Amino acid sequence: MRFSYRKGNVTIEYNGKKARFHGDICPHGFIALVSSMEWADPDNNAPVTEEDRRELIRLINRNATPTNNKFYFVDDDYYALDYYNNL
């Protein structure tokens, strides 16, 4: 799993796919808007399903360690979504 940060978004490469979340960098990680997930591959125009979101968020949460950045998943009003943050 590989992360690429740019102002306002993060691109995540995993299992040969690229996905992008929009959000903000914060002092201890990245605040990601769950609903903003999109495929970053130019050839992949498929819509993002709820199962796609869950799978990727699970992988991110499992790979998080104290030495790398933490992801905080929030809804569009920036309320923390415990459902996603505890997958």
C-alpha cells in the first residue's frame, strides 16, 4: 500500500488500483471525506461502491501504525464516522 499526498487529497495505491480521497492534512495524519473517494486510474470509470469504500478503509486502518500518518474518516459535515474509523 502506497500513499501520495497533495494539497487537499491523498492517492492510495493498493492491489493494482489507485483511489483518491479528498480532505485535509492535519498534524497527526489526514482527514478524509468518505464520500469523496474516487478511482484515480484514468482507465477506471466505474462508480465507487460502498463495498469498495469499506474494503479500502479496512486496509488503511489495518496498515496504520504509530510511526506513520493516521487517517480520520469523516462525513461531509466533518463529523467523525466511528463506523469507518473502527473497521
